[in-house]
Amino acid sequence: MRYLLILICAALVSACATSSETRELKLGHSLAVSHPVHTGMVFMAERLEEISGGKMKMTIYPSGQLGNERETLELLQIGSLAMTKVSAAVLENFAPNFRVLGLPYIFESEEHMYRVLDGEIGEELLGQGEQYRFRGLCYYDAGSRSFYTKDRPVYTPEDLKGLKIRVMKSNTAVNMVNQLGGSPTPISFGELYTALQQGVVDGAENNPPSFYSSRHYEVCKYYTLDEHTSVPDVLLVSMVWWNRLSEQEQKWLKQAATESVSYQRVVWAESVKESLAAVKAAGVEIIIPEKEDFSSVVNPIYEAYKDDVEKFELIMRVRALADEK
């Protein structure tokens, strides 16, 4: 019933006011309005209206008003919603090559990640969703994900043994936590605070702004900055809606999205610093572990990809960009 209500709501939203003078697009996502990725999307909406001279408008529905990431993605596929933002980890269930972006320690640095996302590989991946009735417009920085726990700190992978760790509904995330010795437990992000409180899980993993904005620091007092993955967020548009746009409208939308990327990265960097300072002030112990202890344990995950020629070649292409200047 909940999904049916979301579907009806989204369909009504999508049908709202589109006149011959103004093209209105609806964007739904699950983040709070304080989140830096939401801030980037607000900037995009403002720029779209500016560069189109008011001929295009975007209305944003945050905080899961139109459903969680998987639900909004499915609404895109049927054309009931024009746009959404999802993690690349969620996309791997639709467009499998996105799985590579979620592999642990695939990026050696922030610069390496930007080189991949802003280049040929990133552009190729954005287009791979078209056969699934959506296409990517850009990537938003979602930082590096690290473990946070309730009752005991994590200094090495050994400390994860026996702990139930919430992960996204991603096979890659599940495999990673398994490899590190934890017990991966997929749970919706919106249900995670309660799950932590009630002991359904012993911890989770996410970036600093999400750890702070979700208020999970109120329950989890240990934050281990192992930075195991740097999974970007992906801004998507429904192919149903994309094909309705004129060539000029498509250019305006793509330009607004591209311009919002640079702005969002600056906001993100500031938010990471502020979030870490805030959770530390709230009594969270910030732990800086030896990353090599974690990265060496997950190496077998890469070995498993040698039989998948397409993905293994993609992994090699990503790694080849690590030292490129």
C-alpha cells in the first residue's frame, strides 16, 4: 500500500503544471535538506531556471517524500518521476558495471576519483543506464565511507568480527563486510536510527556528513575513518522525460547539472570538516586506523572479478588512472 501511494503521488506530481512556456521537472530524493548533495541539487535547479530564461523549472522533493532510492529509480523507469539522485551502489542492481565504483579502495585518492568520474570512464557509465530507461547526468561527491559502531571501537578488521553492520542493498557492500569479518545487514537508511537504537545492528558505515545529519552519532560513539569506499551519488533523469525535451532543453539541463558539480564539491569539503568537528564535540571518538590493514584483507574481492572480462578490464582502466597527472 505504501508503494502504491508513492506511485500515485509521483504520478500526480509529474502531471502537474507544464505549460507551453515553462517545462517543469520533478526531482525526488531521500536526503535531508541540510545534506550537501541536496544543496548541490538546489544550486542546479536555480541555474536551470536562470540559463533557460525561465523556460525550465525544477521542483525538488527531499527526505524520501516520493520514496527511497530504489523506489524513485523505479518511478523514473516508468516515467512517473522525471529525476532522482541515487548512490552508485544502488545502480549496480540495474546497470552492473556501476559495481566497480563501489569496490573497496578502488580509488587511491580524491584526485584519482575525480579523474575517473570526470573523464571517459565516468561518461561511459552515465550512458549505460539508458537500456534500463534512465540516464546519468553527473556525479555528486559523496565522500568516503567509514565504519561507526555503538559498543566497541574498530581499530582493525579483527574488531569487526561478530558485529552486525548495516550496509546498502548492494552485493559489493555485502561482500566487502563479509571479507572484513563482519556480518552485513542491508537496511533502509530511513530505518537505520531505530535499528541502531534497538540493537538490530551494532554499527553501520557512511560518510561524515551523513553520519552527522542522520544523528546516528547520538547512538554510535566510535567512528573509524578507514575510508574503505568512495561511492559517488549519481543524478539521473528518466528516459521518458529526456526524450520529451527538445535538444535545447537537454543542453540546458546538462549544463545546469555540470555546473552544480563544482559547486557541490566545495560545499561537500566544507561539510566534511564541520561534521567531523560536530560529532567529536558530541562525544564521538574519531579513530584513524592503518588503512593497509583493511585494504589488504579485501584484495580477494578483486581476484573474483578476473572471470568477468568486462568488469575486470574496467577495473584495470580505473587503476591505470591512479598515477596520471
